[in-house]
Amino acid sequence: MQNLPFLPSLPLFVSHLLWFGLLLLAGLLAGELARRHARLPRVTGYVVAGALLGPEVSGVLTRDMLFDLRLLVDLAIGIVVVELGFRLSLEWLQRNRWLSLAALAESALCFAAIFATLLAFGFRPLLAAMAAAIGTATSPAVITIVAADLRAEGQVTERMMLFTAVNTVFAYVAVMLLLPFLHIEQGRALSTALLHPVYVFVGSLALGYAACRLLLALAAWLGKREDRQFVLLVATVVLTIGVAYTLNLSVALALITLGVLARNRDRRHALLPVRFGPGGQLFYVILFVLTGAALEFRALGIAALAAVAAFIVVRFLGKAIAVVAAAPATGLGMRAGGWLALALLPLSGQAVIMVRDTVLLYPSFGRELSAVVLSAVVVLELIGPIATQLALKRAGEARPDA
């Protein structure tokens, strides 16, 4: 109104922050409802809330908004990946060589099972290999938050964290090794095909190493104050993500390198154990609600359902055969090995980012890749957390009232 210029003009301009706040609130409430009334993991509630508000269902959040919020997704994944990397003890792996072999066998057999199955469904080798590499990784975020919610402790929980760290690294290394073939298939110069993967891989490792050196030096100077070190950790993660963006490096590879080295190179014990605690819950809600909003249900086409179902089944079987077969040699019972295999079911949300990065690089190849991988993500984002929760409970390691 002209006489009341202080009133907002019509139609109302709705800030992205308003929708983002609504998304967080809806996710928080849905997660609590899922836990209290359906006895499901909070993660499931977060994902469902995001899906309902996302562009595939209600359209409250558009794809442009989700693109604008990608930095928050990377930050949330970064927090999770650093915490996961910090749990990977290289000394433990050196002491228990069978455990190291079991972790590598789980990744390799899962990759081989998916690759062979997709070849049988008529996928060309490079496409099948790329999908298999991405599908190897278990979701660090899902297992971390489900284990935290259940206050799970024990051999299955620790091995779940270890195997997830190993298969996440395996997935990224496999994708890096496949990049030259993708460049060549798309007609790029041989120099690009050879140098691009080397640049990304070596550069990401170097960035993670540099970030670790900075983190440990500042932690020693600040002292063992939990509040200061929390801010330091978040600042280091944000800085690492920013540098990775600037230099076109892998955010996840740099951050998991940071986490692993921070655990294993802190000889003066300057750094407190990496546990983001209540502050980290905000990042978990952001990650899963935005992941739910980004799910593409249209990817579940009728024609691809058989391939997607086979992808999910053989992915589990590949992990299960390796884990159960190696269980006695690693000091774990066969039954516990079975629950460990089930706990590893969630597919990493990084799969969405890997596919979208591929779409940006080579749109036609990326769309083919998304047809099977994103369909599997839709299914496993919903059933994966439930499987992990069930496995930890049946393994007797869940202590939610502790």
C-alpha cells in the first residue's frame, strides 16, 4: 500500500533461508516421529521429509535451490568423512593383516559382482565398471548417525566403520583409474586422459596432507579445549572444501585423507578424538534432508527395475560373501559376520555427487550412469538405514539407553 510503505510488497518474496529453515524443521520432526512411533532410524525420517518437500513430490524446494545449497551438502559430508577417517587406525590394520585383506576383499568382490551383473544386463564395460565403482562404497553418513543414535559399541560396529572407510577409498581410487578410459571414449586428448586423474588423485592427497599438518599444528597451539577444537575442525573442513573447489580436486578424497592422517600422525596427541557430537547433528539433518530432496524417483523406470534390483542384490551378496568368509580369520563369528554384511548395505550419498559430476563432465554418459545408480540410491536411502539399525541390534551392540 502506498500509505503504508513499510509493509512487504505483493506478491511476497520468499527467501531461500525461509525454505531452508522449513526443510530443517520438517526433517528434525520427521526423524523424531520415525524413531518414536515407527521405531525406524531418524535418518529415514530425514530422507522422507526431504523427499516430500523436494522437486519430485511437492516442489517446495526447486532444483535451483538444491544446487545453491550444494555447499552445505559438501560441508555435511565433509564432517562425516573426516570423522570416519579418524576412526581408521592403520596400526590396527598392520597388527591384523587378515582384517586388512577382508576389508579389501569386501570392496573387490562387491565391485566384481556388480560389474559382472551389469554386463549380463547388456551394459557396456566402461559404464558397468563406473557404476560398480560408485556402488562399492557404503554410506559413511548413514552408519555414523545410526551407530550414534544406538550408542553402538563392539566388534561389529568398529569393523563396520573400518570397512566403510576402506570401501569409500576403494570407490574413489577405482573411479580415478576409470577416468582415463572415459576421457578416451569421449574423444579427449591422450594428455588429458592420463594427466587429469593423476592431478585429481595426487592433488587431493596433497591437500588432505597439508590440511592435516595445519590442523595438528593449530590443535597443539590451542590446547585440548573441546569448544576450540570443534571450531578448529569445522574451519579446517570448510577451508579444505574451499581449496578443493578452487583447484578442481576431489572434496571427499581430500577430507578422508585429512581424517586418516589426523588419527595416525598425531604423535603428540594434540588433537582430541574427532566427535562432532550435538553440533554435528545439525550437519546430519542438513545432509539427509537435502539428500532426500535430491532423490529422483523418475529414475525408477519400469524397464530398469530388473537391473536395479539385481544391482542391489548382488551388491549385498558381494559384501556378504567376503565378510562372512573372512570372519573366522579376523576373530569374528560367522553370525556376527552376517550382521556386519547387512550393516554395510547403505549406499553412499556420494554416489549422487559422483553421478552429477560425471553429468557435468560428459552429459550423455552421465545420464546413462544415473539410470541405474540413482535408482539404487532411491531404494537404498530408504532401506539402508533400517538394515544397519537391525544389524547392530541383532549383533547385541546397540545401547540406546546407555
